[in-house]
Amino acid sequence: MFRRSSQDAPADAVTLEKPDAAERPDAQAPKGRPTPKRSEAEANRRGRAYVPKDRKVAAKDARSRDRSARERQRAALLNGDESALPPRDKGPVRRFCRDYVDSRMTAAEWFLPFAVIILLLSVMRSPALTAISLVLWVVIIVLIVVHSFVLAFGLRKQLAQRFPDKNTKGAVAYTLMRTLQMRRLRLPKPQVKRGQKP
């Protein structure tokens, strides 16, 4: 009674067709292959590692490659070749830090020789020598701390002027660790003379 009749329906109405069952993907339809395990899927995603037929030969080749890489890195540390340096020592910022330290006389580089002398003095049974060794300990530690603060302040200022747009994080700590090594034992080897401007 209140329903529309088929004659009352508008002429421009669009009829929606249901998609054919063959066109619509079914959630329960089989893929045609089994689902791989997670470990297999991850291995396929990363790419399977090449397993050589002769493991002894492969291990020998790997050892020789590692040895040659270490020799190349050691040679770079001795002659300052930037291309083969370890990541810790690469870059213009780190090179400037090394040159900044190597061009100066630092109190920290004499710590090891003084430590040996102080140790020898403290071993002796003379109370006067023991007292002198304690005073020397305090003097050398105060000298190292004061000189490290002065060096760090000057280095930060130089880094801000020379490398304003570069990342200088860790450069001061790297420099202070280098000051603790004796000049002739430093790696990479010093490339500047004492008193020479970096």
C-alpha cells in the first residue's frame, strides 16, 4: 500500500551488480603454496648467505683478507693515510684535534714516566722519599687537570671557529685521551712538529 511500485522508480537509478565470485578474493581460498616459517621468510628477505663447498679454504681466505685489512689499517696509522684509518680517527675534525695536541707540550704525556719514578721513590724505605713521592703525585695530578682544562677550552674555541657546521661531538674527549699517550707512541703518528701551527 505504501510501497513504491516499479513504475514509480526513477529512470536514472543505477543498479549495483554483485561482483562475480571468481573475481572476488576469498579469505579462505588457498594460495597455492604453504606459508613459510618466520625464520625462512627472514632468511629469504635478507638473502641467503653463500655457503662455500670447502669451508677450510673459505676460512683461510677470510683470515688472509682480515690480515691484509689490519696491515693496511696499521700502515695508515703509521703514515696518516686518511682513506684507511679506522672510523674513530677519520675526518678533518679528528685530524685537526690530533694536530692541535701534537703541536704542543702537554703535562699528561709525562704522566707515565713520572708515575714510574714516583713508584720507585715510594718503594724505598726512606720516609723522606715516601713524602716526596706523595707530593709529586699531587703536583703531577694537579698539573694534568689544570692543563687539560686549558687545552679543552682552547680546543673548543678553535673547533667552533674552524668547523661551525660540522659535528664535533666527542672531539675534546678524543683529544684529551691522546694527551695521555707519549708523543712517540701515539697512533696515528703525529704529522706536525712541536710549535708548528695546526
